[in-house]
Amino acid sequence: MSDVLISLSSFGAAEVGRHGQLFFAQLARAAGADSVEVRGELLRDAATELPALAGMASVYSSPEGLWAEGGWLDSAALGRGLAAATTLGAKRLKMSIGDFRASSHGSLWGLKVQLAETRIELVIENDHSVAAGTLPALTAFFDAADRAGVSLGMTFDMGNWHWAGECPLEAAKALAHRVRYVHCKGVQRLPAKWVAVPLTDSSAPWRALLRALPADVPRAIEYPLVGDDLAAVTRDQVALLRSL
């Protein structure tokens, strides 16, 4: 059975900003989650929060892209992500590829060197963007990384494909062999945008998508967890994900 995590962004930026990620990490663990994903963009004071969260998280999510605008490898951003994951004791660092382009291929060697110095696993996520969240962009990246001898796994976000105009099932068929971690997210279409919702409220075929992905990798809740009894809501959603 795969581990069930909660991405701490699921509790909402305003609430996390008010109470801090440690509060919600403790709530998540009490509700039965195996671990949590700490979100870099929601840290209020990394110097104090990260050490306080040590041992509670198995994934650190960096808000920075691996390649900066212009296509150059952002070694400093990767270094910051690895340092944060190290402080947490997290075994995985999640990042998007950022502005990876044809001119970026030569810098894959630098990525290989930097990753050789750590035991933390870098997993690449499909984000909302065309540059880093579409099947052609990610296939081109992984192919280039393979040729450069950089073996990378993937965080498959079930919902983000919709923002990028892609078919999640087609993406799963092409990328399932690379998936090491799944962000579980339902989606609904509002008149002007897509929104994240619990799986059971999703307008997308989420059960078929989960069947197309590896069953033995960690799965994380990454959709809104809200309610008057937040502990009960969280407990129910963890139980649901564990039952799938």
C-alpha cells in the first residue's frame, strides 16, 4: 500500500499563514497521514520553521524553477531546495523545470554534478505553464536528461494538466514509467478558470487516471481541505485516498 501524504497548501494559504505549517503538519499526522509535503512558498520564517518541521515531512516543494528565465540552470535555486529538504530530513525535493529550452541542454551536465553530491531525490512536477506543464515540453526535457545521463523521476499532478490544456490520461500513458509521486487533485471548470476540488467532486475521470499510474508510489492530497471540523474532514479524505 502506498503512503498517503498531505501537501500543506491544501489547508489554504491564508490559514497556513495564520497558523504556520507545523500546526497543519501535526493535524495531518493526527488525521492518519503518513507524512506531509512542506511548501516553500508558504514558509513564514524558513530559518525557524524548517528545523521545527524536521522529521514530519518526506517531500519539500520548492516554488522555484530549475531553469531560470532565459534558459540557464538556476543552481542556486536547486541548492536552496536541497538545503531545505536536508533540514527537514525529507527524502524528496519537488521542482518544476522552469524555462528549460533547446539552449539549456548543455547545462544538464551541471545538474548531474550537483545531484551527485546529495542523496535527496529530485522529482520533476508538471506545473500550470506551457513551458513546464505540457506533454511535449516534459517529454523533450526527460529525453534530453536521459541522453545526458541524468535519471529523474516525476511528480505527476493529476489536475495541473487541465490548466495547461493537456489530457491527463495521455500524459499518464507517456510518463507513468517515470512517476515516483502523485499529487491527487480533482478539477472543475468554472466559466473563466479551472479550480481544484476533492477527487469525489471532480469532473475529470480521476479513477481511470489513478489506475493508469503506479499504485506503489506515495500519493498526496493537494486539493482544498476545509470545514467546520477540519480534523474530521482531513481524516475522511486520508481514509478515502488510502482505500483507493
